Amino acid sequence: MKLDGPSLYALFISAANALDNNKTAINNMNVFPVPDGDTGINMSLTLDAVRKLDDDFAQKNVSDLSKKIASLILRAARGNSGAILSLFFRGMSKAFANCEEADTSDVARAFKKGTEEAYRAVMNPTEGTILTVMRRCSEEAERAVAEGKFARDDVRGLFAYIVDIGEDALSHTPDQLPILKEVNVVDAGGYGFMTALNGMLSALNNAPVERIDDTDEVAEADFSSFDTESITFPYCTECIVEKYEQFVGEGHAEAFHKLVGKIGDSVVFVEDESIIKVHVHTDRPGKVLEKACEFGMLATVKIENMRNQHSAIVSDKQDKKEEPKPIKAAPEKPFGFVSVCMGNGIRETFIDLGVDNVIFGGQTMNPSTQDIIDGVNATPAENVFILPNNKNIYLVAVQASKLIKDKKVIVLATRSVPQGICAMLAFDPDGDVESNTAAMEEALSNVTSMSVTHAVRDTTIDGEHIENGQMIGMIDGNIAYVANTPAECLEKLSAEMGGASYITLFCGEEVDEDGQAKATEIIKSAVPSAEVVVINGGQPIYSYIISVEK
């Protein structure tokens, strides 16, 4: 068989279902046990955009259909893994241009073009990742077609061959990345990619993957019925939790239910066999998410500041009301800024430094390409700087910048909140785009980013055994220390702050006044010569985020 439009659409739906069904397994493939193990969620949410295609368009030819799907996926892309996946399918769509149907030559060419697009977006490709799996699939597909192993109409046979090649390539990723071998997993992105391809192959074999997520039928609460005008708690917090195996079944999350009831109102808490769905108005959203992570992986999260009407984070299951059109502001000034961060205190810090629009996002809560596009469009400036402040958001920001044609968009390689703040401090309103870009990027090397978070599973990395729930001290995104309490972890990190002249400590949502005072004392005792500024950052997941400037 050749591949026509409706068949191609069926392949994508099957792939989206496969990713959705397996997102928790993909998440668990992440090497580090920190709470940003969201590869599966990002890939699933990215490909989920194919469901927005109307039935009439699904009957188009391969060329038109693949182009439309590529556009939807690219705008929905989340995280590095989602961005790379979207670029692969964007490349495929370019190869399918002018194709009414696709034969084996077209499919092989599409895999090659998709791989080229994905590689082009990654500055320093690493062997043993999703890119390696893509490359092996495309190389072997091209070779097999050139050698005449498959008839032109045997797309099913070629696809089965590609899947076998991909599975073999995936199995060898631990041989290419030592860290994968150490923790005994294959690459999470590659695993997700093969999950999608296997879903496509199932559709070709007339057995498409069905979506087993039944959260639409379970606990579909009408959140719009809550009167937010009368609520004193500022954060409307919603999440869906995919349970860990030990909590499967009903009645295992009573402790979570009690906590939610104590720290908020307007509570909707539903637990079934495999998921927990929560809605609560609270002033401590980080506490809700932290507790949720004890019971499973966050599948969806939404946090909305009702007082400031500043909404944040991904929400797939909104009510059916028509959403307002995104703002598109005309240029009123030469420079503008869009920053991604979590926590109201951190948000206010960026606004004080001159950021026009803050997109709430970060670990486990990656904004989509479209979210960033909307933020840039709402910024009334000719030149807009984007500060991703997270390595997993950078690639999506780059893709967003390429889709904006009426403004000059510069994506700074800020990998943390401290780097973003340091970049803003280096901005000169009297300078031009080039000099400011250079100055802000140079400033990134002047700050060390530290943080304290918690492990979400047991693992062993670099010979260090880490248990679920232990505190982890991070330095520039790498695990540096493991401890049993946030204070103990902070003490270890403070030993690395020698020579600092200026230290900013952002305290997380769960840190109370005593915790702030103790953290301040720890840092001042370790670095008495440094000026220490303490800000109630309000960020979830991270007890402390620390900016250390020499």
C-alpha cells in the first residue's frame, strides 16, 4: 500500500495515543531523579495537537495534510523533546510537498529531511539521544530503498523495517552515553520517538493504538462554576496525577486529600484507579504540587493568579467557552522583554527589571511555542528579547522566534532564573541590538546558578545513591550534593559560594519565615563578605534558587 492523506492522519492519531498512554513510562526514563522528568508529557502534549484537525481537513492529500499537521505540532511543542519531535515532522512535511500519496521513496526521503531539520536545531548534537535514533532510521531507510529491498507501494514493509532499526539504535544508546548505562535506562527522547513510530506502525497494520486515558470521563469537574471574584486564596491550582504503581487503586491518596483541604478552598479532589485530579484555590500551589509528586507523575498542571489575572501553565481540558484572541501590540519602543519563570516573587523581580511579559513556566510546566509567540506579540517593541531561563525551554523559544515575522526576536541562552536576572541587569537602554545581545550573553558567565529540590525516585548517579524524597543540591543544572533536609543541602552548597560578592536567595513556596531566616543565616555564615538579598520567590518544586555573583 501507498500512504494517502486519511491513512497518514490515522498514523498520527495512533502515534499521539501511544505517547499519551506511555507518557509516564517515558518520564521515568529520564536520568536525573529531579522533578523535571517530563519528556513523556512534553512529547505527548506536542503531538496531541493533531487532534485539533477537523474531519474535513483530515481527508486532504499527503502534502496538504502533513503541512497542516506540522504547523499544529510546531506551535504546540513543549520542551526540548517536544521541539525536536515537532521539527522532525516539519521536515517530513517538506519532503511530502506536492505528494498526493507517498510511496517508499517518499517515506525514506521524509525520514531524511525530518532528521536534518531536527539536527539543524541542536547546536551540539550528542550521540546516544533521540537524534541518534532518528539518524539511524533515516540512513537505513534511504539505503534500503536505494537497494530495492522494498517495492514502491510497500510502505508498511518499509515502516516495519525502520521500526526494527530504531529499536536497535535505541537499545545501544547506553553504550553511547555512559550516564544512561549507569542508571540502566535508554534515552528518554529516543524511547518516546520509538513509541510514536510503533504507534504509526500499528495503524499501518490496521490495529491503531486506542487512547486508554479515561480522564475525560472521570472527574470532569466544571471549574468555571467557581466564583473566583469571592475567593481570597490567590492561586487557582489544578493538576492531574498519573499514579505510581504502588498507589494504583482507590483510597491510597487520603493524605494528599487532607493536605489540599487544609491549605485552600473550592476543593475538587477525585481519585480513581490510576489518576488523581485536583482543583483547589490556595496561596501555596507549590505545596500542592510537591505533595502530588509523592503519589505520581504530573500529567497536566495549571496555576492561575486570580488576583492579577495572570494565567500560567498548560491546560488541555478547559471549558468549551471561546477563548479571547491573543493580544498583538504595536511597537511603541525599541526594546522589549519576555521572560519565562515560576513563582510570583520571581515574576515581580523580572517586572521590576523591565520585563514586559512573564510567561509562567519551568520544570514540569513547559510553555508551548504558541505561548511564547503570544508573549512576544503582546510586547509593544520593535526588538524583543526572550529569556527562557531553562535549558528545556530554549529550543522551543528559538522555534517561536522563527515564526514571528513582524518583530526582531532575540533568544538569549539563559538556562536559569539567576542567568535571566543577570542578563537583564546587563541591558543598556542606550545601546543597540547587537551590543546589548553581546553584553547580556557575556553576563551569563558571571553568575553561578544553584538550587535545592527533591528527588522523585530512587537512583544511583556517579556512585551516589539517591533515595526518593531526599534533597538535591544543583549547581548550574548538575547534581552536586544529596542531603536529608533543605538546610543541610544549603549548607553544602554554601561551601561553594566562596569569593561571591552578591548572592540572591529566592525562597520557594513551601519555605516559611523560619526557613527563610535559617537559610539566610547559613549563607551569611559561609560567605560573610557577600551582600545577601532574600526574596520570597514563591516558586514550586524548588525550595531555594540561588544566584551567586563574583
